[in-house]
Amino acid sequence: MKKRHLSAVALAGLSQQHESRRLLAVIVRILGLHRLPLALEIVDSTFDEAASKFYFRTPPDIPDFLLSVAREKVLETIRQQNLSERLARTIALDMEMGQSLESIIQKIFSEESVVENRMAVIFACCHPALPLRLRMALLLKTHFTFTAKDIQHFRHSDDLELLSELENAPEILLQNAVQVAVPSERTFNDRLAAVLETILQLFLEGFEHSGKTIFTRRAMCDQAFQTGYQLLTFPKTATPAATALMSALCMLAARFDTRRGRSPSILFLDEKNRSKWNPDLIDKGVNFFEQAGELDRTSEYHLMAQALMEHTLAPHPRFTNWESILDLYDHLLKVRPAYQHHLYFAWLLARNLQPQAAIQHLYGVPRFSEHLLEDWLTNALLGEFYRLGKNPREAIRHYRVAQQKAPSHGLKRLFFRKILNLEKGSMRKKKVKW
């Protein structure tokens, strides 16, 4: 979405990105998420018209003025493209009950509906019937709305890989009859679980992926964080699980600036320079965890947040209660046996001087052979476990696979040094740190 600089908006202290998100949420709720490109065009033209009018005068209430311009453009688009019979199901039902299209749209564009509109779009983007990658792409597009100038910051072609999921989005959305609405009580818990999962994975996509530029990674983490915080402003979605998720995201985000250009955090649980972690975010994470209530061992996000707190609040790795974290991840695997949780659990086993148990655990994970063939991190960890278990031949074999598939030159150099030291038999004399 292109965004012009509106001096009047800037003087009023408003964020154009914030306003564009608000407008987009309203328009998508009316036209449907499958018409996202059309909705983006309407938002663009709204700001274009506003820019021309702001040049001569500044309205007393800019947000209301933008809403009124967008409302007229939506009505004009519906009439020109004859969309009145193909709008959202809720609008069609209201029209069948005798309400006019103008009054329905006026109600949706009202300030009272702003928060509900945003929640409705979040639930639609994260519909459990959609593939996870598409959910993440939709959430990025509707809430971050990358501009042409933003995209210039991307350095690698794979940075745009996630947004390429949107190409077939309209067809998939129509096939699954995805409605832009807050779900009913009957399906609310399942739908909210899908929203929380999508937010977490979007955050980890930026936090863990060292192959992306720092701009892309920061954008993804910030967007996931902001979306998670929005859930806490809506009474129905401000659940203990959502609050615990925000606690976990705060603990991870506190480390972001110390990890620029580095590989996934699973390889840096022992990093000693904790003075650069963001203390404000750590305090917020603790506060969110307290708001989430007592530790619920049936909640994935409570367990994650507690494990991250155990690690983050320790002043030094040697004071970390690794046994407690291992116990928390053991419970986490029973609640949700995600592959990433298996990797962390195996790393913790190796950290507790059980490298052979870590190897056996990974080989017992369902479909592990597929990850072994494709995933550089899996091979990197196995290389570490075999090195700790005094099996240099197997360690070198897995390090070579990790080196071949590593997403950055820094990682490739790291594995090269590890292989070289093992081949020289000097690993005991000179340790190569992660």
C-alpha cells in the first residue's frame, strides 16, 4: 500500500499506519477478506483524496474525516461493481431484515465498532481452516501493510516468500467460507487458540529466522507483538492464555537487539552477556505473567512464559534452574508436542549432561527423518549432541549438512570452524562458541 506523507496528519500527532489499519479493518469487514486487494485500493484512494483536501484546510477531527471519505468510497465501489448481493453474510442478513445498505455501513464505520472490526479481521486472518503460512501472511498484510518503500529494505528474495502465500488467498478464503466476524460462543475458544498460535509463529518467524534482514525480522516481531497486545484490549479475548502469550513474547523481545545477525535463540540459551537485554520488556513480561494467574500446566503459553522467566531472570547461566525448565518443557510436550518444543527439550537434556538421551529423544519424534533431511537447525543440534557424546565422526557429518543448508554466511563459517577443529582433534583445547 503506498502512503503519502500528510503534513496535517503528522501535525495532529496521528500515525498514518494506524489510521490505514483502522480503515482497512472496516472496509474488509464489509467487502470480505477475499477482496483484500480492492480494500487496499480504497484505503489508498482515501488518503489520496484526504491529502488533496488537507492541502487547503485541516478538518477539526481527522480520523472522523478519513472515515467519512472511506465510507463514501466504499458505497461508490459497491454500486459501481454491483457488489450489494455479494457482501458479508451479516450484512446480507441485516438487509433482508429491512435495513438499508447505507445505514448498515454507517453503523460499521462508527467509532463504537472500531475495536470489534479489528478483532473480526484478526479472527478471519487466523481462521483454523487456513494453512498456517497463509494465516501469517494475511495478518502481516492487514495489520502491517508493507509499503513499496518498506519493501525496498528487503535484501533477499526469501524475505518476500511469506507474502507470496497471498497469491491464492482469495480462492482459499472463498472455499472455506471465511467470514470477517467475531466468532460465536460455540466456536470462540477454538478460534482464539488458532489466533494465539498464529501470533506466536509470526513472532518466531522473525525472531528465529537469521536468513532474513533485520528490517524484516523486526517488522514481523513488532507486528505479532502489537496484534497480541490488541487482544488484551478486547474483553472477550483478554484471556489468561492470551496474557501468558504476551508474557512469553515480552521475554523473547527483550533479547532481540542482542541477537542481530545471529542464529536461533535455541543455540544461545547460555549466552552470558545479559546486561544488554531490555529490562523494561522483562518487567512487562513479569507483570503479564502475574496478570495471567497461577501457573496452568495445561496451558502451552503459561508453560512457555514460566520457562522463559526462569531463564531470563537468572543473573547468569550457572544460576539458572535448568531442571525446572526441563520439567516445564516435559509438561509442554504433553500439552502440545510441537517440533520446536522437541528441539528445546533435547537441548535441555544435553545441557544437563545427557547428550545420548537428547539424541534418542529426537530420533523418537514423529516424522523426524523429514526434518533431518531439510532442517539445518536439527543437524546443527545433532552435531552438538554427538560432539558432547565424544562421537566426532557423526558430529562432523551433521555439521556438514547444517553448513550446506544454513541460511546465512555467518552460520556457514561457524560450522566450517567446528568441522575444522574436530578434524584436527583440537576441540578439547579450543572451544568454538555459538
